[in-house]
Amino acid sequence: MANKKIIYGLYEDETVLIKAVKTVRSEGMKIDDCYTPFPVHGLDDAMGLRHTKLHSAGFVFGATGTLTALTFILWITTNNYPVNYGGKPFLSLPAWIPITFELTVLFAAVGMFLTYLYLNRLAPGVKPDIVDERTTSHLFAMTFEVDDQTTDQRKEEIKRVLAASGAVEIHEKEF
Amino acid sequence: MAEKKYWKGLEELNQEPELVQLNQLEFNEEIPVDFFDGKNDSLKSNRRDFLKMMGFSLTAATVAAGCEIPVRKVAPYVFKPEDITPGIATWYASSYINGGDYCSILVKTREGRPIKIEGNTDSKITKGGTSARVQASVLSLYDTSRLRNPMTKGERGFTNASWDDVDTAITGKLIANPNANIRILTSTILSPSTKKVFAKFTEKYPNTKVYSYDALSYSGMLMANMASKGKAEIPDYDFAKAKVIVSIDADFLGTWISPIEYTKGYIKTRKISKENPNMSRHYQFESRMSLTGSNADYRVAVLPSELGTVALNLYDAITGNNASSGLKLKDEAKQNRLKEAAEWLKKHRGQSLVVSGCNDVNVQLIVNAINEALGNYGKTLSFDNSNMMRQGIDNSVKDLVSELKAGQVNILMVHDCNPVYDHAMGVDLAEAIAKAEMSISFAGNMNETAEKCNFVCPDHHFLESWNDAEPKKGYLSLSQPTIKNLFETRQMQDSLLAWCGVMTTYHDFMMQNWSDSVLAGSIDKSTSFNKALQIGLHQPENAGGIALAIESAAAILAGVAMVNNGPAAGTDVSSAAANISAMVKKSTGVEIQFYESIAIGDGRYADNPWLHELPDPVSKITWDNYLNVSPAWARENGLTHGDLVTLTVNGKSVIVPVAIQPGQAFGSVSIAVGYGRTLIGKGGEGVGVNVYPLIDASGDSVNYMASGVTVSSTGENVKLAQTQTHFSLNDGLGQRRIVKETTLEEYKKNPLAGNEDRAEALAWQEITFYPDYFGKKNGFNWGMSIDLNSCTGCGACVISCNAENNIPVVGKKEVIRSHEMHWMRIDRYYSGDPENPEVVYQPMLCQHCENAPCENVCPVGATNHSSEGYNQMAYNRCIGTRYCANNCPYKVRRFNWFDYGAADTFGAMNDPSGTEDLGMMEDLTRMVLNPDVTVRSRGVIEKCSFCVQRIQEAKLTAKKGNRELVDGDFRVACQSACPAEAITFGNNYDETSKLMAEAKDERTFGILEEFHWMPSVMYKTKVRNKDKADHKNEEALDIMDLYNYN
Amino acid sequence: MFVSPLREPLILGNKTYKQISDDICAPVEGKPTTAWMIATTLSGLLALTGFTMIGLTITYGIGMWGLNKTVGWAWDITNFVWLIGIGHAGTLISAILLLFRQKWRTGVNRSAEAMTIFAVICAGLFPIIHMGRVWLAFFIFPYPNTRGPVWANFNSPLLWDVFAISTYFTVSLVFWYTGLIPDLATIRDRATTAFRKKIYNVFCFGWKGTAKNWQRFESISLVLAGLSTPLVLSVHTIVSFDFATSVIPGWHTTIFPPYFVAGAIFSGFAMVLTLMLVVRKVFNLEEYITLHHIESMNKIIILTGSIVGVAYITELFTAWYSQNQYEQYAFLNRSTGPYWWSYWGMMTCNVISPQLFWVKKLRRSVVFTFFMSIFINVGMWFERFVIIVTSTHRDYIPSAWTMYYPTYVEIFIYLGTIGLFMTLFLIFAKVAPVIAVAEVKSILKVAGDQYVGPNATQAQHHHDEHKELV
């Protein structure tokens, strides 16, 4: 893939960033992305991001767990291997509740986690394009994607806006 | 063209002779007979080896042992003998004869290996009962310490020899001087033919004398009977006929003369039902708490010296004489109890029985007089079929020693006895033996006496021998080999015959003897002999037996003569009374009594780990002998359980541990003989202390009691290997309803007596989530019923279970850590006065609950419920979480803490802290294992299986005979061993079964039934024939503080 | 300038984001201190001894332990329950407190979660090694096999345990690591050497921290918290079922689930305190783990301690009320039997002593809290010992009653697991931030001391947005 070029501004405070995002978008400019050292509440709204469906996925996974457990145990105790343990009925539902619950949780948690990694493209060994190493510590970045077609005048425009919105540093970077 | 030739190898091509020869043989490999000569003892086995060994024993037992069972011909296995089918047990009727002990038995052999002994129901004497010793005797056949060939003593101790060498040496000596003074010392000889052999030997060598003595002597009794009845014999006691039994220190249910027989009789008078609510009343006067005493209705603890007083007072009360001349029991209550006993005796003249275990001729004379006065002779005891089980005369050893010392003995032969160890004069004898020019021992295991002799000609184990026996006059019994002798041993009789130049084998000699005397009357002798052989018995109504008895009397003339011109003991009551009161006056201070333990006996069983690990029925202590003291006495002398004390008797001292024993008469102590063997193989070497030297044998009869004993603490304390450390059902909040008892009078009023609360317990079971989910099906639902009133607690079932189910022995250390493995245990509870408590025995095994708590909790389902209503274990599935054991309310599940059975996946491993090597893991010993039962590996749980292998076998047999399995087709191990017939096993779905009848009985109850585990094992209320006032069952008993366990 | 009028600050000393990163990452980036080295070696050796003893047990058999025919479980399961209980606090702090928006949790949740993981690892050892035939442990998993059909027994609480513990471990791990990823990224980006960068990049899965990343992060944290809360309750409930569903007096007790859970939180918080008090001292994080944290946790200890106390009393009452002799004796024996000392040890440590925390002064005393936390852990160990041993050693049939004494093997296995626990924790503390960097930053303005970073003026406005969270 062709190298990615970005122009980004660094902010020292999340509130400034959020304001900046709002103003920039109001000027109809397309923000590539924002990088923050910690979850900034309201940033996603400001950027107009969709709400994630991750938790819905979690529910599906959980339901799968419940079903797996119940059907599995039911099949074993009543059909495949019915054994008389202490004179209890083969189908003794109360005794299955613990395992059913545990499997529900297990499936939901693990399923979600894997989905989460997948969606975020997270995995051991992934080499991310790091905009600025300080964004995981104490700085907040707002990036704009540019390419060879982008005119210098356009770039200047971007930098101006960034500066105006309170960016302490503005850089161009190419991956 | 030339004929084409195919050849396998050059050897064949060139027709090498040995190959040609080999080709003709089917098995051209060596048969591993070297197995027997101990080279392999170092080998440890694993589970696979067990299978190998089954295969091996198939060959070895038949090729080596060659199934020379009753057949006289060796049958190589290639031709399958009719009576051996691999996997199918073959049974042989035989007789257990060990010293004077006798039991008619059936021997179960698998692939030619004897692995189990059951009682022979055809016997009129033992009636199918067995004892722990009988059950365990099969193990000593495979004892690793057995001698494997004859031995001669040289400068450098013993060296192995061949029979030829030995024979030439000995016969040479004999021929050289036919008039040599030969002395044969033996224990009681039951076998008429053996006596005949002695007679034969005496013919050839006229100066032969046969001395017979018993380590635990009854000669006091023999002498008394000689004096008062003119017969140096023990009468035939019939406890079944006795409505009132008074025992003066006779442990007739445990060790006295013929316990199996007496238990059989006694129990007839204890089995009661609504229809026949009568039982005998049993008074026991004794100083130590014996098995019999613990079963008595009334037990009075008296000092050893007071036993004579008891006899005299009984005599007076019955006859109205004044022989006691004011001699009384110090304690008023005890004296009254004594009077009461006398009253009951008087009320039951001819239906009562007074017996005494004292070896004091005087006491026995009085007892005879009492029975005489009560007219019991000819009714409850008689000399028609005198009991032959004890014939030893104490003076024999003394005479022998003096003869030896005087150098009057040229040749000494010791058979089936160990005087150096088990006689007070052992030490003298040990020295004196050297004085004989030649001394020969027939000991099967090297023992203390054999060690002193210069020839050891090992005798067969009784399971390898031909023999006959006359336990009671007129009752004959046969033993036959169930396996060819494992080692280069030879039967003593064969040796003697060989030495006196008789060329026949003992087997033929015996046959001849039978056709001459026993079968004199019968037409086809061989048939009738075989018939006798088949059932192992010959119990004619005619006097065939008597004829033999006379023969034998001649043989042991020496002994009898001594009795005749022997004892200075007064032959009439008055002088006896005088002697007694003299004795009473003499006795001062602490008194001691030496007794025979249920398991180890006189010491001849000391090589048997099964018996060592059998908890003493009363004290529940294993692997030791110990000084019994009463709780109060211990408190007074600042002694606690396990304190090591120096015991000094007659000037000799030993150091022994103290055991607090409720019921031991205050001021007296008691200790078991038979322990402290120094030469007896891994099994029992150095277990306990030998107290024989402390016994006073100076009198005409050995005196097992002594006074003026000192007991001084050494300040040390040891742990006793005790399997039960809590004795009371009263936990401080009241009596736990685990055992239910009542008194006879209550029972007569209401058969539900003592069991009234069962209805409530059963009512609780109605409250359930799953009302009978699996429903009542046809087919089988196995169950058991145990009659607490019959069970004497003897422990035969425990050993029987060991043998049947390959239960490992764990050793003292492990028992101390409560790691014993017994599937069947006998719980023993005390109630009432700690100084003389009431005792109840409760056999406890897996209860096979229908709603088993253990099954629910096993994560891998290794234990679950069979469709036949028993609780089954899949050892291979078990991962050993022990959850089931925790959740078992009866605590009957056992865990393999270490590799006790040598069945481990990783090979036998014992912990670094060192579980003892008891020789139980060696290949030879493992031949006793039952191939039908898995040997459990380390880390799995095991427990009673209701002998499922027997159930299955019975089902298959029934199926082959294509019929229904019927009640009584088979018996489980504990049931078949029980001499008291206390255990009933059967099918709960079979309305006609004996079990159902038991189940319907009012006395029947289950343990902890109210919890709705629905145990399949039911118990029947214990009924005591005593006045309600004396029945202190509810009274608290707390002697825990005397035990150093917590 | 904003300072919460309601609460004292959770972060002291006017920190900026940069300072936070610096402070918390310092121990990770600096050279290992001698103290750390010594501590790790010692605990490592202890762990090694433990494993040797486990080796002995497996080679020779469970007979190496002091168990017997009547007492089938003792130290093994006692330690298991004890460690699991300790573990629970971690999940609780991070999950429940997150759901309740308890900001003070951020200071401690990371190491609390780590503690959970390590505790569960140690706890998990015991059910495995207590088996007579460990090499067949796989039998407990219901898997299709050729012996078949042979399946596990789904009615067995022990099987429930297997599922509960493994699930609990997995979920805790996932939860913990999710939170750890961004912080590892921080360390990566602060890293000075390429190697360090590489390693940390592998472990942080290449985290970037885009707005979307964080959005999903928030979502999954919330759901995982939501799952962990019932999970943690269920786990100890199921552990308590091991006893509650049995028939042994003293085990068969219906109040066990809540009783065990309360006990778990109780001991867990105590353990967290023990660790945090050490950590904050050793790594000078007093400004992030403040007296306020300690006090809040002490308050929870009072609560749970009292709940446990009530449970003990209830048991006694029930025993009396049941009029069941066996039940009554079980408790009579506990309090007056040969193991009375363990019962009264438990009572003193768990019920009486925590009540001292009603005194604010003690609640806020670091030293007192430290000793108290140790005290409580001892007490809770006793509780499990009392329940397990004193119930079985004298149950229904007096003839089977025995005593239990531990062997050196058991003792060293126990110490070994503590060693293992410490080793793991020390290593963790060295390689990863013991405090959730990102989360602390996110509460800096709300709960921090005066925020004096740039654009301080904007802070005002920022706060008004988040008031409802405070």
C-alpha cells in the first residue's frame, strides 16, 4: 500500500482537544483520527463516531454458552451416559445451573475479548503506525490524512486550523 | 529330481539332535521354577506382573505344583486335568490343624493355588464356622520366611542340605545306636495316624518317649479331670444346651480350647425371635476384659486370685457346703451378683454350664464338683466324645530339660512347638539342647528352638500335607494337599517313617491305618475313604474313632503316666479349697494375668501380617502386646494410654506400653503372650514383647497368674496402633442412636423394644424430592442384615474379607496414622461404668446406600449405583479426590495412601519415612491374591463391594444351569466366615429370601436411617438378658481424656 | 480551579499527566533495586521448596500428608479455598467498584487484579495435587473418549468447581489484560531501547489509542465488569457448594454461599491491603494509593467482617435450633473440642478485631491496618481449617473419629504457594505498571489535587460535564 501521509497536531489537554475537534468539524474538515493516552469522554460524540456494537456481540456469545452447556449436559446425562448417582434423576436441572452459568460467562468474556482484539486490529506482533510516542503518555493528537494530490495551500490551511484550535505542536509525518 | 527340502535353519538342515528333540516338545522353554528358590524375592511387582503371575501360577502351580491335589499323579498342563479349568475355582475339603487348634475347612484353589479358606458346613464340630486364624492360615503358606530346604548346623551356623544328606546323617546315627534315648517333644497331636507313626517309631527305637505340651497349657484341667473323672481329657462342652452359663475366666468365644465350636453352640442360645424369645443368661467372672466377657450379660471384674473364691462360693451356694470357709469377694455388689448367678444355676440344673479357664487344678476340681452337683455331666458336658484339642502335660518340658541336663537324651526331636520361645524354662532348654548328641527340629519356619538344634527338617504347611485328625473322640477329619509343596520340605511323619525304615509314604500309611481301624467295619474301604476325603470328614455313629484314640493313648503314654502318678494336687474338694484359700492369702499387691490374644495365639501365628493387623476385638489395638490396666487404676498411678512401663513379675522385668482397658479389674493388669518373636521373618519379627519368661512354670501346671507385680513408668510414651480411639456413643449431648439395644424382659413385652423410634426415622424418608425415582424393579437388589445379638466381635469376617478382596496390609506405622485398609471393621462401643462397661460390637462395612452421598460428589463418576442396588467402585476411573470418603457418613471408604498393594503404575514405591516391608509385596506372597479382584493401585479409593465377584459368579453358574439365581446360592466372604451366623445376605426383591424375613423383624433397623440415605445394610437390636435396672446403656461414659490422642 | 467539595483528593501533589506516567512507570523502567532482587530470590526459593514437596507427594503418594481414613481433606483444600477467597477481592475492586463508579478503585485495581490472577494460579494447584492420581487429572474434563461413553458426573460440586475456577481464571485474565494493554503501550512508547520497544509492543498487541480504540475499550471494560461481578459471586458460591451440598454436619449448611462470598471479600481486601501497603512504600506511590484508599477498604473490611461474624453466630443458632444432635455436636466440638484453638483463633481474628476499625484513627493508621490485614488473613485461613477439619474429624460414627496433624510436606507446599504468589507479584510489579496509568489520568481532574497543568482554566468547564460521575 502506498505510504500514508498525515498532518497532526498535538494537544496538552483533552478538553482543548474536544473543542478543537468540534471547531474543525464545524469548518467541514475531515479528521482522520484522534490519539489519546486515556479514554476521553465525549470525544467519540464530538468526532461523530458510531456507538460500538461490541456489547451486543457479548450477548450473543453468552447465549451460545448457555445453550452449549444445557444441550451438552442434557444429552450426556439422559441419552449418552445415564448413570444413577445417589438415586438422583438423570435430568436434574438444578445441578446443572452452576456449570451452565459458568459457560455462559466464559463464552461471553472470551468471545468479546477476541472480537475486541479483532476490531482494534490488536495482536502480538502487530506493528502499529505510531503518530507520536507521547500520545500514550500525556499528549493528545488530531490527525489529517494528506496525499501527493494535496496542495501545499491545503496543508497550510490544515496547520492553521490546528494552531488556531490550540495545538501545541504541529507536524507532518509519513509512514 | 531329488525331493525338494524346506528348512528353517542350518541346524535343522543338518538335523542337529537337540533341535529335533526340542521340536518334539511343545514347551521348549525353561519353566520358571526358580521362582520358588527365592532368587526372585527382590523383584517388585506392578499391576501387569499380577496378570503375568496369574498366567505364571497357571503353569507353575500346575507344572511345578502339578495339581497334585487329591490325585496322586502329576499331570503336566498340556493334558488338561478334568478338575482344573482356568478361571474356575476348585474346592477341596480339608482340615485346619495347627497345634491343638482345629477347624474343618473347604479350600478354594484357583489354577492350583489355594487362595481362600471357608468353613465346612458338614462338620458336626465347627459346623462351617471359621476363626480369624483359620482364615489367615492360607497366607502363611506363602510366607517368605518359610524354610526352602533342610538345613544342617556346622561351625558356621546353618547350611542348606539335601534330604539325602540329612537322612543318611540321621538314620546313620539311629542305626548306630537303636537303644538311644530319643525324645520327641511335640504340641498336642490331633492326628491318630501321626500317633501311630510315633508308635511305629517307638517300636523300632524302644527308648523313644513322646512328650507333648501346649504353649498355652490346659493340663490343670486335664489333671483335675483325671482326679475327679479318671480321664486325662477335656470333656465335650455343649453350650447350645446351656440355659445358664457361668464362665470363670474362660474365654470360650475367643481362645478357649475350641472357640469356633463353642461360638456355634453359644449363639444358638442367643438367636431370639418373637416366636422364641428365650436366650441363655451368661455370667462371666474374670479379671481382664475378654471377648467372652464383653459378650456376657453380666460381667463381674474380679482379681485373678479371686477366681478360686468365685468357684468356691458358687460351689457353696449350690451345694450348701462351706468349702469357702468365709472366703468372699471384697466388693458387696460383686458377691451378690455371684449369689445371683448361683441361684440361676440352681434353677437350671442339668441345663447349665460352669467353665473355667484357670490352669489351676484346684479351681478346675471345684468347677467339676459344681457341674457334678448341678447334674450337668452327660447333659451339657460329657466324656462320651472327649475333646482332644488339648493334651499337653506341663511337666513334660520340665522333665525333658532335666533329662537333657543330665545328658540322658541322645536324640531330641522337636515337632510343631517352640519351647525355647514359649516356655518359661526356654532359656534352660536352649542351653540344655546342646547336651543332646543330635537335635532335630521339624519347624517349617526357622524359630527360636530350631535355631538351637543341629538339624532342621522343615515340615509341610498343612495345606501341602496329608493328615487326619480326631479333634473329638469319634469325629474324624482328613486334610489333603491343595498344592504340591512349594519348597523342598517334607512332612514330619514321612521323615519319621523314613528314619525308622518304613518304606511307605505317610499317605499310604494313613490309608492303611484307616482301613485297619476307622474303616474296619466297611466293605469297600477305598470308596468310603474317598467319600470321607471328599467331605473331609468321617463322623460315624459307631466307636470307630475310639479305637484310634486308644492307639494314640499308647503313643503319648509318657504324658498320661505323668498325670496318673503325678500331681500332688488334692483330688477332693476340701483339699482343693484349702489350696485355693492358701493361694488367695499368698497373693499380694498388684496381680497380673497372662492371656492368649485372639489373633496371634501362643505365638505360632506371629508370622502372619493379616493377623497382626487384625485389631484386637476388645482393645482395637494392632501390631503389639500391651499391659491392660483399668482406667481408675491408671489415674491413680498417673499412667496414660501408651506410657512405657517396666513390668516386673517373679523377679523378671520387661518394658511394655500401657493400654487403658475399661473392664480390667482394678488392681490387676494383664498382658498377651505370643508376641516378641525374634526369629519369624518379616511378618512379625520384633512385634511386641515376649512375656513367656515372666510366667511361673515351677508348679505342676503353668500358672498364668501372678501377684506382687510392680509397674513403674519409664516416663516415655508411645503411640499404640489403635484403629478405634473413641468408645462411647454418648457425645455429651446424649446417646447416638447408632446402636440400639434392649433387655430380654423388655423385648418379651414388646418386640419393638429399643427400636421404637424407627417408625419416625422411616417417616422422615417420606419427605423427598425424588420419591423412589428409579422405582422398584424385578431382578436383584442386594442387601445385608447383621444381628448384633449374635455377633461376638471375633473378627473372622475381617480376615475373610482381607483374603477375598486382596486388602493390603499397611503395618504399624500406617495404622497409627489411621491408614488401615480394612473394608470390614468391627466397631466396639462401651457404655455404663468405665470400670466394668457394657460392650456392644457393630460390624461396619459399606452400607451400599440407595441414595449414596458418596456417589453424588465424585467428579468423575468413579463410584455410582449399580442396577442391582449396590454401590460400585470403578478403580480405573478413580482419580483420588477423597471427596466420597469425606462425604461418607459411615466412614467406610479407604484410600490407598501409598502403594500398599504393589500395584502401582510407577512400580512399588514406599514413602521415605518408611512404611515397613512386611514381605507382603513379594511375588511369593502375592500368590495368595484373589485373581477375581483388582489389586488397587496407589491413590484410589476402595471399599466393600458386597463381594460383587461372588454375586457375578453365582449368577453365571445359575445361568449356565439355566435357572433363576435362588436365595443362598452363594455367600459373601464375611457371611461365610462368621461362626456366629450373624450375617445374612440376600435379595431385597425376593419376598421369599431369608433377608426379607430378617428385614420384616421388629428388631431390624438401619444406621442413621432418618437421613434418607437408605442403607442396604440392616442391623438387629442387641438384646441383653439382664434386669432393666442393671441396663445402664444410656449412662454417659467418657474415658477419652485417658487417651493421648487429643 | 476545581477541587471536589465532597471528597478528599485521590491523587496528591498537583500531578500532571506527564508526571503520572513518569511516577508510575519509574519502577518498571528503572534498574531492579536490591530490595526487589532479594525479595524475589527469597520468594522464588520458597516456591521451589514447595514444588519439591509437591514432587514428593506425587512420587510417593498422598500418604506424605497427615490425612487419614476420616479426614480426607485438610490443608490442601483449606489453602485452596483461602487463596481463591483472596483472589476475589481483585475482581471485586475492579468490577464492582467500576460499576459503582468508585473512582478510588483506579489506584489499586491493577495490582488487585494481578493478585487475583496469581492467587487463582496458586489456588488452582491444590485441587490438582490433592488427587491421588494426578496423572489422570484430565478425567475430570468431560471430553469424548474411547473408553466410552464415559463422562464426568455433572451432579458433583467438584466438577462445578472445575468449571468455576477455570472460567474465573480466564475471565480475570482477560479483564486484567484488557486494562493492561494501553499501559503497556505507554511503556513501549516511553521505552529508550529498541529491544524494550519490541518486547512491549508484542505485549501491548500494538495498541494505538485512537478514539475508536478507547470507545471499544470502555465498552468491553464495562461488559467484562458486568460479567465478573456475578462470576466472582458464583465462584465462591460454588466453592461453598463443595461443603454445603455434602451431608457432613458442619459442612451441610445452607448459609454457606453468602457466608463464603463475604468471607472471600473480607480476606481479599485484607490481602490487597497487605500488598498495596508494601507496594506504595517500596515504589513510593503514596500519592496514588492514599490514606483515603486505605480507609475506604478498611470500611469494607468492617462490613464484610461483620457479615462473616453474623454468619458464624447464625451457624451456632441453626445448630441449636435444628435440634439435630449431630449438627449440635459438630459445633460443640468446634468450640470446645480438641481444635478449639482454631475456632477461637478464627473468632478473634475475623469477628472481634475488625470492629476496631470503627475508630477512624485506627482506620487511617497505615501500620495498624497492615497488621490487621495480616491478622485477618490468618483468621480466614483458620475459618477454612475449622470448617474442613473439625467437621470431618468427628462426624456421625464415633468409632471413626480421628485427629489430624499436618506433615512437613503439607506445610512447605503451603509456604511454597505463598512463595509462588509473591514471586509472580514481584515480577509483575517490575515489568508492568502496578497502577492503571490511563485510568488514573482519566480521574486526575475530577479526583486529583489542584490540577495545575496547562489550560488549567478549561478544567472548570471540563468538570461540569462530569459532575454526575462524581
